[in-house]
Amino acid sequence: MHEMSIAAEIIDAVQQKMDEQHLTKVTAVGLRLGRLSGINAEALAFCFEAATQDGALAAAKLSIEEVPMRADCRTCSANFEVEDFIFVCPRCGSNDTNVLQGDELHLAYIVAE
Amino acid sequence: MNTRISIEKKVLSENDRLAAGIREKLRKNRVVAINLVSSPGSGKTSLLEKTLGALNDKLRMGIIAGDVQTENDAVRLRAAGGRMVRPIITGGACHLDARMVEKALNELDLRDIDILFIENVGNLVCPSSYDLGEDLKVVLISTTEGDDKPLKYPAMFRKSTAMIVNKIDLLGLSDFDIARAETHARGINGMLKMFAVSCRTSANLSIWYDWLTELVTRKKAAAL
């Protein structure tokens, strides 16, 4: 369970942005999350809420956009969506594949009032 | 009025920055670094004890031993002949991060090390999110666990370079099927290098030692 440390990192980054731009109230925090990041979205949302009960982020809702995993095949160059973590090329069956997306843990945006 | 402000920043960018610094230091000193991960009790410390016993005269080994609460692993590794062992006690945290490793590295002289093992906290989830600046991750499982471990913790198996199945001396006493474990792992990561060993009987460990020696040779030649 490392979602609490991740929530703390997110809160720090938002706070930093608020200070820089002299913002007083943030109503939404947008995150892009891939399943390869090793972060559980539900647990993270729970931790974020618990850690922002009061303070400058009390009104902030965490909005998580899940990024699907995609890979390409080093054998036949097919580009495909990875389902259930099976990194096998659906066209030629090769398992020599390269991850293109799905390991994101990105703070995308904030919405401020 | 609501304003949307774009940030587009990796949440772990500070960890990644520190990890990049560690990687650069390791590169300059031509030190191979392996981030060793597993569930609790799979045999990370036993593997390192054996490796020290076999390679201590040939390779200069540094070990950073992460533990949630005690220094027991570091004590075991020193008793096994480890000369450059630094413990990290995470104080409850379920993973090592680059800041902890950087601090431990400051107490080791990289010029005296050929290969550095970072023994992570026993956990197959959290350590997968944190780059420690290593060259590669090695994931260890054992025959007293389920052979579906790769399916349960796919992110870690995808990010690893090698998988070791330990405790093969106990095969037959549980339902663990090596072929099944390897098939599961290969679906997630077709390039995984596989080892099947027993730290208790030393079975097949020489293959692991040869691989480590080859990694050191490649790193010295700047080919890793």
C-alpha cells in the first residue's frame, strides 16, 4: 500500500502550483494513470480524500483517467492494446514487445476557482 | 470562475530525478546495480548469502539491504562475508525509494564495488513504482508460493529482466509447477531470463553466478 505516499506527492505538487500562481481554491485534480504504474486507482482516490479533509485542497476532487496499455511488436511492428497484461502480439504471436503506454502516473491538470 | 491549469508532470518526478543521478554515478564507476524484489520469505537474503559465498573472492559486492523494521538481513549478509553492506530501515514503508538508496550509497565507495545488490522490501506491488537507478530488476519467487504469482503481480514481472524460481528442492511437496509459472511470466514478459535454483542445496546456482559475472564484464566494457 504505497498509495498514501503517492497521494502526498500529488498534494505537494498541487500546493506548489497553487503557491506559484497564487491560487486559493482547487476544485479538481486530474491524474492520468496506467495499470503498469503499480498504483491502484481506488486506493489512491481513498487516500487522496483522506489526506485532503481540510486545508487548501478540501474542495478538490481527484479525477483519474485510466490510460490503456499499448505495445508494439518488435517482430512485425503491429501496434496493439494489451489486455489482461498479456504482452503477446495478436498478429504474429511474438512476445518480444515494447510498451508504448500504460505506465503513466502523471499529474495532468488542476481546476482552480 | 473555474480555470483549468495544465501541469503534465510525473508524480514521481523527484524520485526519477534522484534515480537518474544514481544511475549516472553507477555508470561512471562501472558498477552493475540489481534491484532484487520478491514477496516476503522467497529467499532474497539466502540468495545473496550464497552469492557472497561463491563470488566474494572474484567480484567486489556491495549490498543495500532494505527492511521494514530490523537490521537482521544486513547482519546475516555481513556474517556471510559481506564487506560493504548498508542497511536501510524503512520504518514501515513498503518499498525503497531513490532518496533512501542515495543516502545509503553515500556511505559506500563505488570505486570499490563491481556489483551492487539492492535488496528491496519483501513486496511485489509497491517497489514496482519506484526507479532506484538500477540497471535491472530481478524478481524472485519460490515453490512454496503459488505458480500464478506472475499473473497476480504483472507489473513487477513486466519490469524485471530476470526471474528466479527458488526452493526447487521442494518441488513435488507443493502444487507449484515450474513450467506453468514460466508460461505465465512469459506471457507478460517474453524476454525474461529464467533461473530455477535452490539456495538450500545450491542446485543451479552456478548458472546465476555466471550470469552475474557476465553482467559485470559487460558493464566494465560499457555494454550494459
